[in-house]
Amino acid sequence: MFSKYKKPNAPKNPPAASGSKPKVALSPAAAPKVEEPSKSLMKPRPEKRAADPGVADKEKRRKERLADIKLELHKALLDNLNLAALESASEQELRNEINAIANETLEDMGIVLNRDERQTLSQDLFFEVTGLGPLETLLKDDTVNDILVNGPQQIFVERAGRLELTDITFKDEKHLLRIIDKIVSAVGRRVDESNPYVDARLADGSRFNAMVPPIAVDGSLVSIRKFKKDKLGIEDLVKFGAFTEEMAAYLQAAVATRLNVIVSGGTGSGKTTTLNALSSFIDDAERILTIEDTAELQLQQTHVGRMESRPPNVEGKGGVSQRDCLKNALRMRPDRIIVGETRGEEVIDMLQAMNTGHDGSMTTIHANSARDGVSRLENMIAMAGIEMPIKAMRSQISSAVNLIVQASRLQDGSRRMTSITEITGMEGEVISMQEVFRYQRVGLTPDNKIIGHFTATGVRSHFSERFKLWGYDLPPAIFEPMVAE
């Protein structure tokens, strides 16, 4: 393959301009005295290294030429391929057919390409016919977590918590819209000027969101949150440093003894991954019902019923909300209910379910801390249009929710379980809470990596007796503060 996805290396020291005078070294006595500038308190910004303009222009012209050729070949494929008959064809048969039509078209056009260019065009055409065009390469790359498209000429990816600009592009806005339409039509949705945004799910389970012009000003906006094929378990998260073995032992006791758990965090902080990992502690004999807007949970238990909400159609009919699913789930004899994300009026039904015999239920919310998470629950109850005295509202929350697990994405891109907080009841009109574990930050390395450690706060768990009655007698040592070595 030619280096389509590799940026040309920029020269570290650009050559001196012709005709410039050579620099003459001055002796210490002859050197003029220059006042040393005062040291700035601001950190220096990293210098941007520009690519060699000659190489960049050549590569750009080459890419544009190949894009034009690919467009002509794609038209030829649409004219000649029997797409209905090819549905039952094997991958190799389809590749052979595409190669044959492409070679014949290139001969008719009088275009000569080298071997690498032919292979690249053949692969791109295969992705255009069977997949999602330029995005297919990124979807197959296991190191990519998120794909973010800002118009046809700008595609970013997230790797290891960092955003990178790729040199993959679409031919134009039409090309990008065609791929978007291909995705949404496969799941029975539509997107156009009258309905300019859409939320869908790819065939592999990845979450897809798109917004098209005129709402998107500079070209269609697409975000794809890739679906992890290999589910991360508790052991994996401990190994990656998301939390410690002591915290894992505590969470196992909390989930197994049917405490109601809320996983709180910001966008991309790993809430769904944490919820998936916690669900592994649920007994296989229990009946679990999951409710999500986009099905992402990967529960490994035998008795799992999965539900997914549905937006209304173009006429505004046929919509099924998470609250509708949750109300119906209560009639389906669940032992536990897991809501992928609580963000609206379904919160009141979720709290009632936690209070009425569905112990061990779990959900996620968007919040920056445990205390903020409680405030978010109060706000969502108010947004549901339910008029309730503040004390009654907080009493409902404190009796329903037992544990808030805070997941955070730190500035270096790492994801940590930064706090585990128990809700212990009410003191007057205030919900009383106690933090059991936290992530203690102590500094930053020169390359902006977070330095820190996990520690217990020294507070004994409010549910220790419950753990002991259920057979989870945690040693007192795990609640003792830990000191970084």
C-alpha cells in the first residue's frame, strides 16, 4: 500500500535561504550585552512543524487524482454490478468482480496506475460497495476509540485518550452524505433537511450520530463511538489502573448484596464500561432487564432481556421512550433493572423501581461528582413535571440510591474511578453521604501525565454489616488510608 495514511515527515531544520549572509561568531569581549528577558510564568506552547510544501502539494495532487479516478470507477461499478445477486457472493468473489470491472474501466479511460495504486483503489472500491467508504479503515483499526468527522475534508480519531487529525478524506459533501444515508437507512431511519440529525447504531453495535446541513454549517458532522468487541472485565480495569483490587473487592460486595448503584461521570469517562464491569458480579440466576437508547451493554448472564427505545417517525408517531420501556419492564418480573443512561423523566420510575423490590438496579448519569449527581437527580425529577416538596424528593433519592461511583477522564486522557461514595440517609433536609475511596492526585509529569494514587478515606463502610450477613466479610484493612510509595 502506498503511504496514503502517513503524513510526510517535516524537516527539523529548514535550509537557509540562498543569498543569506553566513553567521559570524563573536568573541565574548566583542559580543554585545543583551539584557536577559524576565522568565515567563506561562508554559511554552509546543511548536507546530509544517510539512515540506513541495512534498505536501505533490501528495495532495496525487490524492485528488486518485479520488477522481475512484469516483469514475465507482460509477462504473454501480452501472455494471448486480448488487442483488452479489448479496450471496463470497468476499473473494466480490473482490474479483470489482477488480475485473475496475481494470476494464481503467483501460477504457487510458489510465495507467502502478501496483500499489491499483491495490489501494481496489480496497477503497470494495469498502464503498460493501462498507462505509473511507471510514471503513478506521472502523477496522482496533486502536481507534472514536471517529469524529467535521465535514468531508476533516476526520479526527481518538487514540489512547488523545485526538488526532487523519489524512483520510471524503471526495466532497455528496460523498459524505451518501455514506450517512447508507448507515441510517440500514436501521430504518432517515436524515435530510427536514430531519437534520439522527442517532443510530452500526451493525457491530457502534454508536452513530450525524447532523447534516443546514444545521451543520461547514459540512455534515458525524461522531462514531466504537463498540468494544472484547468486553473489559474487572481484572482488565484493575490491570489498566482504573481502580485497585481493594476497590474491586468492595464493589463486588456492593453489587452482589444488591445495593442500588449509580455510575456518574462526564462524556467519554467510561461510565458504560464501568457499568458493564460491575454487572459481571450479578448472580447468573437473576433475571435482568436492560433499557437503553442505543444498545451498548454486554451482559454475560444467561437471563437477560434487552430493550431499546425508538425515536418517533417523520410524522411524529411511533416513538417509544426509555420511560415507556421502564414502565413495561416493571410488569415483566425483573430481579434487577439496568438503565443505560438516565437523562430525563424516566428518573422517577427508576427511583421507584429501586424502592419497590428491585434491589441491585443500576444506571448511569452525567455529573462531575457524587454530590453533583444527587443534584442532577433532583433536577431531572423537577423536569419530569412532578411537584414534590424538596424534603420528600431527597428522601426518595436517599432511600433508593445506595452507592455513587464516579468515573472521570483526566486531562492526560486516562480514565479513573475517582470516587466511591455511599449515601447513608438524611440529616434534616440534606442527604448525608460519605466517601469510602478516592483517587488522590499529587502532581503532573513534564509530559503532562497525571501522578496520583488510589486511597481509602479511613471511613468504615455504612453497609459493612449487610456485607457480612451476605457472606462478604471485608477485612478492615481495605478501609485504611493508603500512602503512595
